[in-house]
Amino acid sequence: MTVSHKSPNQINYKDSYLPKSEMLSMTLENKKLTIGLPKEENEYENRIMLTPLAVKQLVEEGHQVLIESGAGLRSNWSDEEYTIAGAKITAKKDVYKAEIVAKVSPYNANEISLLGRNQTIFSALHSNTQTENNIRKLISKRVTSIAIEYIKDKDGFSPFVNSMSEISGILSISTASEYLSNAKGGKGIVLGGITGVPAAKVVILGASIAGEYAARAANALGAQVLIFDYSIAKLQKIKSKLGFNIFTSVLQKQALNKNLKTADVVIGAADFIDNSKKFIVPESSVNKMKNGAVIIDLNIDHHSCFETSRITNLGKPHYLKHGVIHYCVPNIASRASRTASLALSNALFPILMNISENSSGIYFAVNDIALRNGTYIYMGMLTSKELAKKFNLDYKDIDLLTAIF
């Protein structure tokens, strides 16, 4: 038996007495979106999902953009700039009633309470810190929730993760440099060294995008760079891309531990770990590192590389464990909020345009592979196996839903 379903935007002209020109106008009107950009309640989140330039083009296309007053200030865009672009500055409660709501940090309980029903919401998920209570509340709202860090197209390209990884990789080295110097209470080491004084040793865990850009930044400052990964193919690829001499090694315990003992900086930038695997660097290995060495954990929002890691924030970003400085901020890219917001906007804008142009309307989230990969709640149905296992909840395979809608 074949099931046929028409979305609200799919209108059969034969079923209507209206002229086709009027029907076409109605179809186009149904595709216009209302997009809400709330101000982040997380005091350490400085980014915003759309820039004034992106808002201007959306408004010119006939969409409405609602922005909470002050939402762009931490990225140095004023309410006036958004107003000139065509956005409507309005109260928080009105922003959260928009058809599509987009923010950076995960929705907290207060923000979820402001949502209506049957909306589409974008944000980071941060599965490592997500709570069962928030997931249940989102399900009860019957929303479609899309985690920006899981959006990935058929070729494996992740627009949000890739751009934030580039920024995070660069910032990890500048941050490490600060913590090695006296400015942050470090040992007073220059990352690149000078004539007669050896350069600092930077160990990078993962030949990922973040690892690549960390290596680029570290090499530019003159540091010794060592990259570890389980995949020889990835190591060969990154060595070829970088175009300068670096040490690469398959991630073997003995080789890694030997280099950890003499490392000044260790960057956790792995893209191959999940909750089922053990820590790459156990506490016993951290305990043998040099006093004053710096760990920058770029995996902290998912599953850390280091057993000694715990989440921090930009207000109190570091702590000492076994004499080693740990920097475990999940939104390190927020330190460069203007650049990061431009990158986020570049990723979200085409998605919004595709949603508005797609005739499947609210079913676009399951029909588009990139959004399907990012969707963890679809119209009130939990579709994330990871979250279902973590909180002992029922879930539905989103790939099976594509056969229905």
C-alpha cells in the first residue's frame, strides 16, 4: 500500500476554483519564514547565528527576522545595524514564538519554556552536558530540534563543525601560548623559542580540522609540532596539506606516553572518539607530564581525550590537576565572536534559503540528508540513539521516517 502525503506547500490547482496566478501567490507566501534570534542567556556565549548582512538578504527575500534587543552586541553588532538590515527588534517572548529559532548554546529550561509548539530550532547540542529534563521538555513541545554540530552532507562536510574547528584550532595555540607565559601564571616560556633556546613542544591528538589549524598556528610561532592519530591515511593527508615538516605517529600507547612526558602543550582535537571508547590519555599519563604543561581540550563538549578533563567556562577557564594546567572551555571559538559569528551565519544562511525554497515544507528536515543527520528530535519524536541510550528513552530511527514523510 502506498501512502501519499501532501505538505501544506503542495497545492493541487485542480482542487481549487482560484486562478493559477493567485494559487501560485499563496504557495510562495506559505514558503516565507519567520526566524527568531534570541539573546544568549549563557553569559559566556558571545556569538550570534546570523549577521546583519545575512538578515538583510533574508528580509529582501520576503522572510521576517525577529531579534531580541542586544542579541548581537557581544559580536559587536548593534540593534540599529539589525534594524537597518530589516529585522524587527522585539521582546524575548516574541522571538521564541518564531517558526524557526536559532541560537548557539543549547536551550536551557527557561528558554525551552518560552518555545511554542511544532517549531524548528537550531543550536548546539553538547551531548556531554545535555540533561534528560531538557530533552523531555523539548519532546513535549513537539519541536524539531537540529544540532548544528551534527549537520553533515552526503560528502561528509560539516559546515558548522568545520568552520568552528578552524577557529578553535588557531585559538588553542594562542591560548596555550598565554598560559605558558607569565601573563597567566605559567613558567614564562615562549612557544617558539629563540636562538640558543629550544622551542616548546606541542603534541596534537587527532589529524582533524582543528588539529590541522592548531598545527599551522603552532608552526607559525616556531614550535615543535607532533601529531598523533589512529589513521595513517589521515596522517599522510595532513602532512601533505601542511607543507612543512612535522612529526606524525600512529596513536600507540608507548610512543604517546614518551612524548607526553616532555610536552609543553597537548591539544585534544580528535574526531574519532565516542562514548564507547576509553580516554586516549588516562590520568596516570597526565600525572607524569611536566609541571606547568598545558592541556587544551577541544573535545570537552562531546567526549574528552583526557581522563582528567572537566568542563570549564570563559569566566573560569582553567584549573590545575597534577601540576598540569587544564583549559576545557567547550565554546573556545566564542573568544573570537565576530569571526565565529560570520562563519556561523555563512553556514546557516543557505540552510534557511533551502528550507524556504523546498516544497516539502516542515518535512525538509527528514528529506535533506544534512539536516537529517543533525536532527535529534523530529516533531516531538526522539531520533537520537545516543541520547536514547544515555537517558533510557524510546527513540525512532529517523531514516525510517524518511519512508513515511
